[in-house]
Amino acid sequence: MNQFFVSVGSNIDPRQNIARTLAALLRLSPTLHVSRIVTTQPVGVTGGDFLNLVVGLTSSDPARQLKEQFNRIEAELGRDRADPARSKKSRPIDLDILFSLPPEAASVDAQFLPPEAYVRPLLLELLDFLGIRHGQPADLLPDGVEIPLPGVTVGRQPLTLSQNPNAGRVEIVR
């Protein structure tokens, strides 16, 4: 099983769509590592501000198959994947695999770290939270945006979530 790091963004009903996306991702992976959630201005996209975060999840699926599952989540939430201009339009959710690491990895090479300011600081903070070395300076992040899930609130700081099927709610593992 590899650990995948995924950027998540939304600027259409972002609180609701991020909550739905996290629930869908918990159905794909029993545990999610979630960064804080921050408000960012759109880059090359028309519309309002985005809420962005980074999620770490484990999967035995290859990246291509995982991306297909992400595309289905995006479509279920209303993103038109067939629209040729989709990359320039507002979106209910956007899920992109940044990179993956084998389970025993203790560091990530800087070449895999994205340059975009709306995702890089969130990724670095999450890697620090997980104890994965990256050799990059940490950026100061704004306060996180809280989003309620059943049983827990996410967004203010990095945390690890797990779905408790017996209780029907999400729980903070750490």
C-alpha cells in the first residue's frame, strides 16, 4: 500500500462539498491525514475564493485507478469532467494526486513538492505532522477554516481521521 498525497479544493459550496469529499475519501481509505483548511484566491479560475487542503491516504490501487475514483467523486458532486474549459471554471471539488510514497518512507524529495502557493504550505505542514522529512522551510499559514463532520470538526490544524462504522461517525485518531 502506498501513501498518496492529494490536493483538495472547492469554490462552489466549499464547506458542504469538502465535508462530502472527506466522507467519500473515508470510504476509499480507512484513515485520512488532513491538513488545515485555508481560504485562497483563485488562480486562473473565474469565481470566488477557494477552500484548499491536502489529504494523505493509503491505497493499494495504482495512481491511475485512484484518480478514476477521484473523478467519480468530482462528478457525483457536480463537476463536469467532459467540459473542455473545466480547468478555468469554478468547481464543487477538485482532487489531484500530488505524489505517492511507499509506507516505510521517512522523507520526500523536494522535486515532488508542488510549487503552487495554495497547496505547498499545506502539504509541508501535513508532512511535518506525519514526521516525513522534506528539507523545506515551513511557511506561516493563516488560521484554518472549520468544517463540521459527523462527530468531529476539521480544518483548524492537521489531524488524522478514521471512520468508526459502529458509531456511524468520524473520529480523530491523533
